[in-house]
Amino acid sequence: MNETFNPEFESYETEKILDLFNLSPEQEVDLKGDIKLFKGLVRIFVHPFYEQLERGGSEFREQGMNKVRKGIKRIINSTHENVPPLIFMEEETRINDIRQELKPELAHRAYLVPTYEGTSEPRLTSIDNPLENVGENWSRLINRLNGLGVSKVLIGGMWLEIGDKFLEEKTGLYGCVGDAVNHLKQDFEVQVSNLNFPDSRKEYQESQE
């Protein structure tokens, strides 16, 4: 018996990099099931290829970026059963860049959330200035994650900075990762992964003691 080719089914089966806010009903069911399997846990990476895409930079920066990048490559190459759902927050203008970074080695699905340039604030409204609608953008992302069954977030990426060296303040969280933690920790159990730059999970943990 001849089987009928269904291009929509083929696209669903082969597309591994998806828009978190534009899932089909089937994709939504799959994601909720994966989140439930990992007891509410997702991994979020904020601007994980920032140094590579934007600046290149010093040897210190290159070493830090390479550590994060190698760690992410290891994760996306791992089998689906060992990795919780992956969410990548990337600047809207670089969404296609991160697709190209992930696609060759991605062993399972990843979900994208666009952000404004130079900040981890999600770009989920039509307003161009990120400062004009901060609360609404983060609320939309938080509500989306809650609706999917998320209760825990393991977060990493670029940049995580502990404290403000100019103000001699030692415990606040800054940079794109730090800002995301500050917003997400109000609604979820948030842990910082060991894939951050320039500051580390150890430095974060020490700052919270």
C-alpha cells in the first residue's frame, strides 16, 4: 500500500529548533510531557554565543566563551532522555545565527525566545524600547513557563556578573544572565549552572551565603 506524504507531519518531525511562543498543539503536548518527565525542570541559556557572534575579544574572553560553548555542545549532543528541555534566549536580530550554531549538532528539540539587543528582556510585545515595557515582557515569559508546567530553572550563558565593582557592591546580580535570574527567581526555583561567563556558579553561590 502506498503511503501519502504529509509535508506538515514531515516538518514537525524534522524541525528541532522551535519558537517557544509559536508551537503547534502537538509540539505543546510534547514539551509539557518533557517538562513533566524532568519534574518541572528546564535549562535556559541566555545569549550563549555572545562573544563569538559579537566581539571575539581577549584571550580571557575567548577561553571563557569556549568553555561555555563546549559545554553547550556537549549538552545538545546528549540523548534526549538525559537532557531537560532547552530554552535559548537570544537577541531578535541573531535568532538565525543561533539556529545555525545549534542545528548541525542538536540531538533533540530546542526552544527559542527573542530578546531585545543588549539585554535579556524578552521581546514579546511590539514596543521597540525595552525600557518602556519591562514588566509586561517578563510577565509574558513567566506566564508561558508556568503554563507549560515549569517550576525549576537551571540557567547559564553570557554575562553573569556578581556585584558591581564600581559601586563596591558584592552580592547583586548583573549582566544578561544576572538580570534574567533576578526576574525568574520570583516565580521559580532558579539554580545557576556551571556554564556562565565571566563569573562562575561558585562565585554566585558564595555571594548568596
